[in-house]
Amino acid sequence: MNLNVRIKRLNEDAVIPKYAREGDAGFDLIASQDVIIEPGVTTLVPTGLAFEIPPGYEMQIRPRSGVTLKTKLRVQLGTIDSGYRGEVSVIVDNIAEINADFDPCILLIDDSVIRFDDGSQSNTYIIRKGDRIAQAVIAPFETAHFVDSDKLEESIRSTQGFGSSGVRDEGDIID
């Protein structure tokens, strides 16, 4: 099934998204400008795009696994509702710590390093214009209708929460 989604470029550096492979659920969101992220800082990375998401759908912003695995950058999950028509930006945290023992450098998401001596902090990242910084999925959703109740139906799990199912299945034990 194909879904038509209108996109407006808000600047000349904005890149219309595409799927990397046929059958992929997510498409890449690309930075439309350079953004420097110091250690411990959270910032927005603009895409230069506005989307017209059809009613009954949302756009979910998700991390790219390679960025998460290879860097200290963490893309925060986000939802773009169908009524939003502004620029889509990606929330990115640099979870690295400042380390005075390292040479000053700027880290890039492709594992490259740029050395400098301008007083900047080490473990600083630069997202470059054109970097694939996040991925997005457009998905349908249901609108819940909430009913106030004094009682909920019983379930097998009941009120057992965090960690209640354990971390391994006894059938998975390897001799």
C-alpha cells in the first residue's frame, strides 16, 4: 500500500526523504544545516522539511542504529501529529562526558575526527548538513476513548510491573 504524503522544502538544503531499500519501514531524515553538539547538551537538528501527514496517521521519529552504536549521540523518540505543519526537527542528546585528558577534536557521526585547538571541549560532535541523523516511520493509529471506572478486569499479570517477567526463559538455558 502506498500513502501520498505532501512535503514542503523550507530551504534549498532540505532533502526529500527516501527509503534505502524496498520494503523498509523507515526513511532517513537528513540534517539541513551543520549543528555542533557539546557534551551533555541536547539540541534540535533541523531537516528543513514540513510534512502534511494524513489524518489517522502519525510520523514517528526514531534513532538510526548506526548512530546509536558508533557515537554518544542519542536521538529522542518523537511523534509528528497530522495537524502539525511546521519544520520537523530531530532532538539529539550528546551523552558523552567532557574529558580533559583527550586532545581537542570534533567527532563526526561517520567515525571521522577533526583535530582543532580553539578551546572547544573534547567529545563534541558536529552533525553536518547532509548527514542522515534519524529515521521516521509513518503509521496509522487508533484514537482511544477513555472510560472512567472504579474497577478493572482481572488479568494473569495483574499489577506485576518492571522486570516481572524476568530476563531469561528457563527453556533457553545452555549446557
